[in-house]
Amino acid sequence: MKEEGMTHPTEKHESLLSDLRKITDDHEARLRVLEIGSVQRIEQIKGLYENTGAIKILLSQFGEKLDKMSENIDAKLQAAVSDLDKRLRSLERVDGEKWKQAVGYVLIAVIAGVVGKFFI
């Protein structure tokens, strides 16, 4: 005879097993969602890593180009300074010659004035 409120142990185990299956199914569904999210994040990280590699290459090439430009500018500046130095020296030489001429004319004029005053 079965009393009301008493269930057979197999029914109780089946009920617990059914509850455990539901819980397990819920956990598996959550794990699948997390796995999909993880895979997407991993793909994003891979993309970022590849982009970082490309950026490193571009920066390296940019640095090399800057070095070449710097060398080119240095060479042009040295040539310009050398040219300006030559021009300045020629101008100084011409100015020196003009001053010598001017001083010579003034001396000749002074000597001529002195000679003219004493001898004329």
C-alpha cells in the first residue's frame, strides 16, 4: 500500500535527474554563448595584432625615409653653406680691394694737397 505523499525512490531519482539535465542544458547553452563571444574576441585580437604588425612595418619604413631625408637635407645645407662661404669671401675680397682703392685715392689727394701747398 502506498501512502499519499510518499513517492517511489526511482521516481524521485528520475525527477532529480530531469532537474539536473535542465541545469546541465542551461549551463551548456551559456557555455556556447561564452564560447562564441570568446571566439569573436580572439578574432578581434588577431586582427589587432596583424594591424599592429602592419603599423610597425609602416613606422619602420617612415623612419628610414626620414633618415634619408635628413641626410639629403644635411648634404644640401652643407653645399649651401659652402657656397655662401665662397660668396662671402669673394665679397670681402672685393670690399677690401675697394677700401684699398679708396684709401689710396685719399692718400694721393692728401699728398697732392700737401705737395701743392708747399711747392706751388
